[in-house]
Amino acid sequence: MTETANARRWWHGATIYQIYPRSFADSNGDGIGDLPGITAHLDHVASLGVEAMWLSPFFTSPMKDFGYDVANYCNVDPIFGTLADFDALIARAHALGLKIIIDQVWSHTSDEHPWFVESRSSRTNPKADWYVWADAKPDGSPPSNWQSVFGGPAWTWDARRGQYYLHNFLKEQPQLHGHNAELQEALLDTARFWLDRGVDGFRLDAINFAMHDPELRDNPPMPSNGKTRTRPFDFQRKLYNQGHPDIPAFLERVRALLDSYDGDRFTVAEIGGDDATREMKLFCAGDTRLNTAYGFDFLYAPELSPRILRDAIEPWDDGSPWPSWAFENHDAPRAVSRWLPAGADADAFGRIKMLLLACLRGNIFLYNGEELGLPQVEIAFEDLQDPEAIANWPLTLSRDGARTPMPWATDADNLGFGAGKPWLPAGEAHRPLAVDRQEGDARSLLNFTRHVLRLRNAHPALRSGSMTIVEASDAILAFERELEGQRLLCVFNLSNDEATFAASADWRVIETIGDVDGDRFGPFAARVAIRDEA
């Protein structure tokens, strides 16, 4: 399908708002956000001008990895509410014109999932091959040298079967055997369950881990790049425990299922790793696989620089599949804390970051609180919940600092998150950035976010057009967006110093932030101009 034809689909160029349910709003005072809390604040989400929401996992789970260890794919964990609460959320969201996208975690489950309980009980039970099991080497060591993302070997011995099982993350997250046809059908059944309840699409978590090399070949070492490596996982090229060439065939089954439903259902993959760009393009190739994918190009980037942006964007500017971009999410420290240069103005930086995101080609994701310009919260070791941060303290930046409660009310207890003590401490630096204070300030980042999303949605070239980079220097990123004769020139000074960019006079300015005077751009200044072609 052509880019112009795709532009008529609701998701093409859409802005998707990620909600981390534990941290969004607590309706019952137990300190944990829940589905009724989300429903109560959907007017805020709709007011931003986004098309859809992505909900991180709310399924039944022992919460060893806060919902990404699923124990029942087809139910709501009691800490988040009930299926009736989910149905009410869907109904309210749809009434507000919002689509609902939910996570599907299909590379692993919790070790408390009934499938795994049965699988580990013997080598001959009906689900014996639904997870990745392997015999020890003759010396008793693990079957391969594969390492877990969260540290240590990716294999754990299980005396019940007298074998090792694979886990690419926590040992409590055993790896599903994605090659197994019966398992694939069971996963598709879970998708049908939620599609029948009215969800509009899925984010497929860590889907490049869905299948492994059946020969269990050792991964080769990763050449050192001079960076500090805090995990054994970082010492290997992950050739054999992710990115298996059989994954696209399964994704075609997923796409066919979603296409069988009315309403233009949507799929986005999360793809991390050393070969992410190639895998994203492969998983989204043509019209029979996923709609789009996003990676970690910006989530762990050390700075927001023109060259980093160019290197991430250019591979997608050749008529490739449709990309998606996120500057923040639940797995990465808040962008303003990662990227703000020393001594720079946080508000000015937050504005250029938001305008830049709104001008990129592809779908864009906003993480809850990003519209407020929230900084990372420093979490004391004794308050940490994130298993990765605890295991690698203090060298791994804690994900908890980006998962703190959403600040709704400046003067309320727990910043309006809920009546009980929150599962993570509320950030005191978030108090002056709370929703109620920014609502009343016409110049706030919250209201600027609404403005730039209106700008994006009002110009087809911004929402769905092609993109050509004009300049990516030390300070200036400039690119053109074009669709059906509408052309826009977007120029950003991403430095805290003055810079220059010369453009012809036949561009009509439609947006300016910061100090822009002719060819001169002040720190974190930007300009968007339009030229309508005859």
C-alpha cells in the first residue's frame, strides 16, 4: 500500500499516548494506579489531541517485572481492577474518540502461568514443548552461553524436569517456545479475546525474542566500543537468542488475524538490540506483517543531537516501512534529565523536544507525564522496585525514576495520584509541573503540547508525508516534509548556543519557538515554514 493510501488510515502518523497503569492514577487508595483511575482521567488524554492510548500490562501477574511477567493473558490483575473495569475504560475511551492499544507479551510468561506449571511437571505432558527446555552439557553447565538482559546466564536449572529452561529476562520469566505451532495458536487465541472486547490494536513486547536458535549455538563476543558494560548481556552479539528468521511468518499470522476484524486494527512492535533497524524493517515489510515498529534509538541516546537524529531517521527515508518514534517510555530515564545540557533552560528544551517529535515522519509516542516536561526522580536504593536497577546498582539508571506517580494536583497529597502511600515516591520536583497548575497557564508545556499536536494534525505533510534531511550539523537539524504538493521546512537549533540556517524567502512561517531572526536561531529555537506547490 502506498504512503498516500496509508495516510487515510487512522494510525498512519498518529500520536499514541502511553499509560503506565501502576503510576497513572490510584482510585482506591492502595498506592497503585488502576483501570478506574485511568478512566477517570481520560478527558485529560483526549484533550491532548492524541489518537490512541497504549496501556502497559494490567494482566494477572505476580509483578516480579511489574506486569511483563504474565500469569493469565485473559484477565485483569486485581490490583488494577476487573474485566468490567476494562470494559468501562474501553467504552469511555471510544466515546471520546480514543483508540485503545494494549501490550501483548508473547516472548515469555511468568513462571506462575499455568502453561509453565504444566510444562515443568514432566517431559511428556501436553505443554512440555511450550517453553524452551534443554539438557545440561556433559559437565552440568548451561546448554549455551546466552546471557539474560537482567544479568547472569539466560538459563536456570529445574530439578522437576532435570533440564535447564531459557529466560532472556528474569528467571521468573521463562521463554516461550515460539516455534511451537500449538503455542502460536494459543497466543492468537489470547489476541482474539481482547479484540472481541474491543481493543484497537497491540504493542508486541520484545517480539524479536519470540524465537530462538534450535541448535543452541553460542553467541559470539561483542567487540568493545569503549563504553562501560554493566551486564554480561552487553558482551555478546545476540545472533542466536533473538531475531530468528522464522519470526516474520508468525507475524503474518498475527496481521491476518487483526485484518479479519473491522475497524482498521493496528500493530506496533517493540524491537531492541544490536540489529534493531534491520529487524524492524523486516517485521513490517509489505502489507502482510506489522503496521510499524519502534526501537531504542532515542530512549537511551546520550544527547538529542542532529547527527544522532540523522543516523536514526535516514534509514527510514527510502520508502521503507512506516516507522514509529519515542523519546520517553517506562524503560528509560526521562528525556529532559538525559538530554538537557548543563545550565540550559528546561522549559525551552522541553518545547523544542516536543515540536521536533511532532514534526518527525512516522507515528509518535508520548509517555504519560512527558506532556508536562517531567524530569527523572532520584529514587533511594531502599525505595527501588526495578529488578534491573537493584541488580546493577548504581551503574544502571533506574527505570523507577521514570515510573513515579503522575502529578495531577500541586497542593494535594501525593500530588493527586491517590489517597494512599504510592508504590514509588512522588517527585517533589514535579509539584510545580502538576496538571492543575499547567492547565491554568496558557504558556505551559502542557498547552504547548496540545498546540503542536494540532499543528501536526492540521498539515498532512507533517502527519503522513515523506521526509528529507537538509542539514544535520553540530547544532542545526533541518528537514523537509512533503505530501501531495504540500511542503514544510522544519529547522531546529538543538544546541544551547546561537546558530544559523539560511533558507529562501518563499517559505511562509507557521510556527516559531525561541529567538529566531532571519537566518539566526537562538538556543533551542525552531521554525516551521510552509510552501504550497502549484
